[in-house]
Amino acid sequence: MQVGLARRTLTPFGLWVFGAAASAPMVVLSGGIVATYATTTVTALPLTFVLVAGTVALLAVGYAAMARQLGHPAAYYAILAHGLGRSGGVAAGMVAVMAYNAIQISLYGLFGATMADQLGGTWWVWAGLALVVVGVLGVRAIVLSTRVLAVVLAVSLLIVAAFVLAGVGQPAGGEVSWAGFHASGLAVSGIGGAVAFCVAAFMGVDAPGSLVEEAVDRRSVGRATIGGVLVLGGVYAVAAFAMAVAVGPDVVGEVAADPASGLPLSVLARLGNWWVVLASVVLIFAIVTSMLAFHSVLARYVFAMAREKVLPAGLARSSSATRVSAPRGGSLMQTAVAVLVVGVFAFSGADPVAVMFTWLSALGAMGLLCLLLAASVAAMTAPGRVRGPRAGVWEWRLAPALGVLGGSVVLALMVGNAGSLLGAAPGSLSPFLLPVILVATAVAGGVWAGHLRQARPEVYAGIGRGTPKTHAVPDAIHVSI
């Protein structure tokens, strides 16, 4: 009997919640938008968010179509295995595991530093407490995680809406400026860095693709993923617009760079100090739920690749012989990796935000953008048996092609402006360490696939093809009865 994840346990709304919660609107508002204005001084940041959202949405079309057809929890791994060959699949799986780990673990640095600033203490102690919470929730049924994520996401979006009302309701100079949407604002030196920051804000919206085996309806994966990109793109564009309107588009970069300005909380305070308190508390919960969302995706990647014996088979073991409510082996492994990396950063004395959060999140965002590009290429080259008899030109040809064109430009800007993301000194070569790590990880995955082909051909033949048959794993409702 095949071991599989609990089928038909996630609704379309639950899928959307995971993607949106991983992106974490409160984190983007409090950190991403403020940091982008401060670092790049690009006044057309709202328009930049719109353009980047459109590009990511195009890239997500082919990704979602392949994820829907394959139904594999390790989405990028299976997509490339079917579209670009088994070695490409293993390489993508390794890059995905590394990228998701980098983003998830980076949040421990942000959480620890935020808690230490608000309540005192050492950042790594707070990070350790978060590790325990995420580790405990990670081995529980995903329905519990979805409920937690939904509540925090709802309150986060409420606070962002309040921020927008506070900013637009009391504009600087008494007049609402639309400079944030002027195309002329894109022709400035800092636009590459702004694009890089915007891309990082959307990472995590691809999470529904890894939850497809547990979805009530596979077709909802596309709607949850693409809808998540478009909705969040609108939210982030409006929030960036409101921030510029609140303080003045000509000085928003200068104000954002001044810690004494207190953005975005100083704008929220116009509605009452209790909004500031609420936002500070919800930011903490938003960071934790973002960790939990990435943790859940990672656990499923490890489980699915271990189920096919590409990773050690013991990582796919569970207490059930057929139905897994949570991939315990993958969850425990991710927690162990997080403990190790947080320990290394704590021991080295590195800054939890300027080094740990910034570098690891940039690495993860660059890796996931590369995987979205590769998934679009895989969609265009996928054989007919994968596309199905009703394959449309838009989702299998046109949208992926447009996504690859736009995504390649975005990736080039991201790599070329990695220094802006990392705060590196001008002319420093250290930011190019990120693409080197990604390439080395992909090469290592390809080498491992070659080893499997020679030493374990039966494992190699099953790469990306290990999902249970439709009736091999009982539905949740049958089990509960």
C-alpha cells in the first residue's frame, strides 16, 4: 500500500491562505516597503510592484498548470523531472529545498531581533522559542496550521487597509500625489534594486503547488497561486502608494531611511495608538505564520523526495501505513536544520537582521525565481501525456513564454543589484556568492541524479513519478468514519 498525504483536506481558500501567509503582508509593509524606499529612493515603487506582480503571475501560469497535472508535493522537482528530464528534476528539488530553507530560517533572525527590540533579551533565545512553536505545529495536521494562518492573515490585511486609509486620508501637503504610478519614475538608477526587493516580497505565493496532493480540487491550485500574486500585488502597490502619499513622494526615501520616523507605525498612529500596539503584536505573529507556511512546504518536499528514495527513505516514515496527516520526517529534518543554522549564526555573533535575515532571504528569493523560470520552460516542453487532452495555448505556451521573457529581465536585475538587497559596499563581489551557491546546489543535484542512474536505476526511473494512485490513500472523511 502506498503512503500518501491526507487527501481532500485543503479547500481552495486554504491553499490561498498558505501562499499569502508565506508572503506575509505585515512583514512586507513593516520591512520590505520601508527598506526599498530607504535603499533605492525610487518614487515609482507602487508601479514597480504592479509590473513585478504581472511578471510573477505569468511565470506562475505554467507552474500551476504543471503542478495541477502532476499532483506532486515536491512541485518544482516533479515539474522539471517531467518537462526537462529526471536529472533536472533532482537539481530543482535540491535548489528548492535549499531556497525554502534559506527563506524560512532567515525569518528566525528577523523574529528574534524584533522580539529582542520590543521585550529585551537575546535574539537567539527568542528564535529558539519560535523554533519550538513551529516545530510542534509542523508535525500536527495541516488543518490546524491553516486555521492559525487564516486568522493572522485576516488581521494583517485589516491593518494594511487601516494604514492605507491613514496615509491617503491625511496626505502630505494636503493633496494626494499619483507620482508613484508615473512611468517616468522607473527611469532612475535605483530601479534594479527596487525590482529585486519587490520580487522578494512575492516569494511564498507558490506554496499551493506543494499542497496539491491534499487539495480538495486540484484545479484550485492555479487560482490560489495566480490569484495570490495578483491580490498581493495590488495590496503591496496600494500600501507603497499610501506610504509615499502620507509623507510626500519627494521625501519618502529620506524619511524611510530615518529610524526616528517610525514608518509605518507613525502613519498608523494617526488612527489611534492602539493601532500601533495591534500592528506590533500582529507583526510578531505574521513572522511566525510565515515560518510555519514555509516549514510546511519544506516538509512536503522532503517527504515526497524521500518517498521516491531520492532522499533517505526513513524521512518518509510515519505512524500510519497509508495516510499521513503531516509529513513528520520532513518536518523534523527541517527543524533540525533550522536549529543548526540558527546556532551557527548565534555562535558567530552575526547580526540577525543585516546578515542572517538579509542574506538568507535574498538567497531564497533568487532561488525561487530561478525555479519559476525553469518551471515555465518545463511547461512549454512538457509532453502531451502531461499536458492532457484539453491543454490550452495560453497556459502551456503563451503565458510561460511571456513569463520567461519578463522573468529573465527581472532575474538579471536581481542578480545585478544583489548588492542593494544585501547592503554590500559598492564594487563588492560578495553578492555574487548567491548565484554561485544556487549553481553549485543545482550541479550537486545533477551529480546525485547521475549516481542514482548508475547505482540505483529503479530509483532513477521513478523520479517525479511517485505519487499514490487515486484510491491508494483513503480520503479524510472515510478515515474519520
